[in-house]
Amino acid sequence: MEKNIVLIGFMGTGKSTVASRLATRLNRKFVDMDREIERVVGMTVSDIFKRYGEIRFRSEEKLIAQKLARESGLVIATGGGVVLEQVNIDTLSQNGIIICLEATPNELLERVNRKKGTRPLIKKNAQLQDIEEMLKAREALYAQADYRVSTSGKNPEQVTDEILGIVRKQGDGSFASSPGKG
């Protein structure tokens, strides 16, 4: 059974972009948890937060994590707050390798500000201090990852290559790429 590759990390670290590229290189199915929640609920993440609040969103997130953990061979991009519920990490790690993507607070602020309207937990005028406080509050949660990869100063292809190196070192055959890939 092929273990899932699960990317966690703060918003703006590049989880969706890198997971999509990684899935292509490994010839695996890519799943973006936020997009999956949107598909199931029929609303955008921002609209779910506005209409029903964070509690409803986290409930949907937990259900999707449970569903995905029963599958294998996936590359999963989680939402930035998936770590806020310990059960999500426990569930996803049962059949997955957890890789935390990181970036400097300055770089995260720049990336998040480019997508202001799509980040429900970031204030319209987010400051560096806001990012630093959220990162500090989540550090122990991110520390549970099997591996941590910095995305600062790197393009998505470089990050993808680094992760491919990690999963290939697993050596159990469940991470082998298909012929002609990677």
C-alpha cells in the first residue's frame, strides 16, 4: 500500500502548488483539502467562514481528513489550519508521511498579502507581528511533522525536488516514482 504524502504548513508556504507538482512527478492523485471541502459543501472556504464560522469549517476539514486517510497513494495539500485539531494530524499520519512546508515570516506576509481576500484567518491589513504570533502558536503542532522543508527563496520546482529526495530515501518502495517521471 502506497502511503499518502501530506503537506502541512502555514498559509502561503506553497502547499497546493508543490503538492500538485509532486503528484504529477510521482504519477499520483493530487487532493487539495480546501478544494475538496468546497466541493462537498458547495461554497468557497471564505463563504463557509462568513456564513457558518470556523467551527463548521473545522468539522468539514476533520471529515475530509478521515476520508483521505482511508485512501492510499495520494498527495494531499492541507489547509493551513489543519494542525489546529490534533485528531487531523493523528488521522493523516496513520497512512501518510507528514511534511511541513515553512517560510520566513517576512516571505509569508508578502505571499499572503498577494491573496488577501482568500485567507479567512488573516486580517485585511495583516502585519508581520500577526504572522509571527500565529507561527509561534502553531510551532508545537508543526513540529509533529516527519520532515520540515523551507520554501523561502526557492521556487516550487526546487521544493518539489527536495521533497522527492526525502520520499525516495524512505526506501520502502511505496514512494517510487513511475518510469520517466521525477
